[in-house]
Amino acid sequence: MQGKRSPARRPTMKDIARRAGVSESAVSFALNDRPGVSEVTRDRVRRVAEQLGWRPSTAARALSGEGAATVGLVVARPAATLGVDSFFLQLISGVQEVLAERQLGLLLQVVEDVDAECAAYRRWWAEHRVDGVLVVDPRTDDPRPALLEELGLPAVVTGGVPDPERPPRPGLSTVWADDAGAMASVVGHLHALGHRRIVHIAGLPGLAHTERRIRTLRAEAERRGLSGVRSVTTDYSDAEGAAVTRRVLRSASPPTALVYDNDVMAVAGVAAAASLGFAVPADVSVVAWEDSALCRMVHPWLTALSRDTVSFGRTAARELLGLLDDGPSATVQVPLPSLIERESTGVVRASG
């Protein structure tokens, strides 16, 4: 049998000391930018370290109190829904771009609920696993900000709206998008096309952005005198998106427009509508919240809200690095998502 292959040996400070002709303590002083060696020695040690491909041990850095060189991200959503969710893939891409500039790692964990997420934060803090965390999916009654403040773990909340009644928490920044403004633009577009019966097929209940979208839809309907407008929550999956679509279209007074909280549900909804004999947009108009390639792979192409989610991730990561560099907490608003009008929305039929 073929023998087990031994892993490549990593260069150590002892190797650097031997090659540079100095003591191990001198190497430590030079690589950690501490006094105790001359600039000539510091430069020589750093050159040798680069030649050998040496990198600091994250475990050693944690034990010395210098940090883990890692940022954490916990997602408390059904794991089955994440594989097809373009938002998280793009968000993580943007985060990773910024972390790579500082040679920082990203520790990702998927859990069932917020309690498990809080447990993960406590464990990471106790084990010195991460230097800070990115928090997604803010809740209406959210225990995480207080916990992170108690732990002293720097964090950036993505998607939260700052509370004007409360001063910013130290070590906690917020990057947010105007979901209310985005929903108002969708309702305005559909209202201008003559739609009066609109159903919002929303995401998970209890999420702050889901509740903001529902409240805005209700307020816009009241302002415009629309009585046939409502929201139905789901788990963001294509299966639930299709099931809710079939249910509302089979009702006695079916909607003339459907607004979906992500692209996956919108595409599934178009297929479900077609299976019931509803044509898009002749019988029912469709709007997707997240624009993606999926929205341009279905016929007709979907009207969708578009935002630069990769840039959203970059912004969140930069704000977290600012906190790790002892910068102040900040609140950053990203640009309002823009409505891209395509073939899936049209003027309502006179009989609708």
C-alpha cells in the first residue's frame, strides 16, 4: 500500500533566525514590530521571512492577545434555502474581497435559530476564534447587539435601521438599505399601471427588513386607498414561493400583481402561475426584490429591484475593519435599490 503522504512543513521563527543569523527573540521583535533590534536587523529578518514564506500562526496570535486574524459570520436560516440565494453569495464575495486585502479569514457557520447563533458568538469569544463578526438578518426583537456589546466583540449589523432614540452602541456599526423606500417605489410603479390588488410574498417573519417591507406596503396601500393589498410570509424557498402563488391565484379575487422578496421565489412563482393558466404580465404582473441572472433566464424577464450587493458586502467589511482598528462606531446607508422595469409588469386589464 502507498504510504501516507506527510504534510509540508511550515517555516518557523527558528528557521528564520538560523537563516538570518540572529536569535529567535530578535526575530520575534522584528516580525512583531517591537523595539529591541536595529532597523538593519529588522529589514533582514523580514526579507528572510518573506523568502521562506513564513506567516504568523493565528493560534499563537490568539494566545498572545494579538487577535485571531479571522472574522465571523453566522447565518440563522434554513440551510436548504441558502444554496440558491444569490444575496448571500454576493454579500460574502464583497466581504471576502476586503478581508483578502488584510489577509484575514472568514469563518462561516449556518445555524437553525438566533439562540444557536448567540451560542456560537459566546463560543467564538471564549476560544478567541474571531476578532469581530458580521451580523445579518436583524430581528425586530434582537438579542444579539446587547450580547455582542457584553462580550466586547466588535460587530457590524447589515440591514439594520439605526434607532434615533438610542445612541450607537460602542463597537457596533450599522450598514443599512432603505427597504421602506424601495417598497414604496414598487407600489408606486404597480399603482401607476392600474394595479389595485397586490400580494407581497414576503420572506421570514420576524426579520426587521421583512417587517419594514410589510409595514410600508400597508402604509402605501392606505395612502392610495387600496383595500386588496396584503403580505404573506414564507421561508424564502422556491417551494413555498410556488405554493403561496398557487394559493393566492386560486382565491375568489386573485391579485393582479405579485411582489416577491427574492428572485428564487419570483421565478418559481412565474412557473406556478403558468401551471394555473395565468399569463405574465397579461393576467398577473410580477416583481422580484433581488435582481440577478435568474431574473433574465425566465420568460418574460422579470422587473426587479437592483442593488450592488457585492458593494454592500465590501462596505460592511470595511466598517468592521475600522472597528478592529479602534475606530468609532458608524452608521452607513447604502444607495436606494433601483427598480429595473422589464417585461413581467404591465398595465392591468380593464376587467382586473
